[in-house]
Amino acid sequence: MMSLNNKKILLGISGGIAAYKSPELVRQLIKQGAQVQVVMTEAATQFVTLTTLQAVSGSPVFLSQWDTRIANGMPHIELTRDVDAILIAPASADFMAKLSLGLANDLLSTLCLAKGHESHGEITSCPLLIAPAMNRQMWEHIATQRSVQRLLQDQITILGPASGDQACGEVGMGRMLEPNEICEALIAFFQPKL
């Protein structure tokens, strides 16, 4: 049976209503054997609390690039060391645009640019996967689609989005994949490629 045994996953949560699914995603990743470190944006805290995510992950949650719990003052570097993948779920339109332009003005966006890890004495780039979540009109907007193309060119893996009912009452593309679908996609991502 495929799983995430011994995989270290940094779960980034950006602001959007789909963040309410994040605690369940953390539970499912851990159930599959992963170690999960959560990093949130300030906007994400409007939808789910640090306390909730700390309780389900069993680890401290990081929010600020100025967090003093990291002794050398560089959480954007330290949090990416020895990580097997960074998963952003949900990835808002704003966060995707920032990533596509290389903007880094908070802990989560900064660590996405510094996403290196050590492997056999060498620093290599760890994979970055995102699960978009937004209103269908935001997803279909030309600026968002331009961001998607840039992210794909930068070898960022995009999981979803799905089509369906949205929090705004509309129906269409832009729904974040369900936690079990994201977990399955992450397991598949780590399987050897033929």
C-alpha cells in the first residue's frame, strides 16, 4: 500500500474559505505516515486558527518571518531544510500571483523562494505543489490563468482545482480538491515515474 511514510511535508495555508479543510488535510497526511509542519499566512488566520492546526499537527505553527522560535532568525530557510515537499492548500489567487512573480513579503511566500533542502551534502530544490481555491470567476480570470502558466513553467505542480458548489453560491471551477484527493495526489507524486 502506498503511503507517505517518513515524508516531511510543509503545509502552507493561504487565505480563503477552503482553509477550513486544512485540519482534515493535516489529519489525513499524518494518517498516511507524513510529518507535517504548518505555515500560515496572516489572511489564513481569518478562516482557521493556529491553535487548531497546532493541535492536529502536534507541532508549532509558524506565521511570521520574524518568529523568534527559530534561533538564527531565518525561519524561511530553516523550515525548508530536510522537507520532502511544500504543499500550499489552499492556494488563493493572490498567493498564486505572488508565487508566479517571485514576490516574497511574508513567511510562506519567502520560504517558497528559499525552498532548498540538503540531500547527500548538496542543497537541492524541494518540490512545490499547490491546490488552488477560489471563486470560478477568479479562477477563469486572465490574470489567474497567466499565473497558472508561469507556475507550470517554473515546474510547480498544480493539484486541481475541482468543479462544484462554491461558498459564494455559484457552481464551477475553482473549488479546492477535497483533503483525501490532495492526499492521494501527493502519494502519487512521490511514486517512481516510469
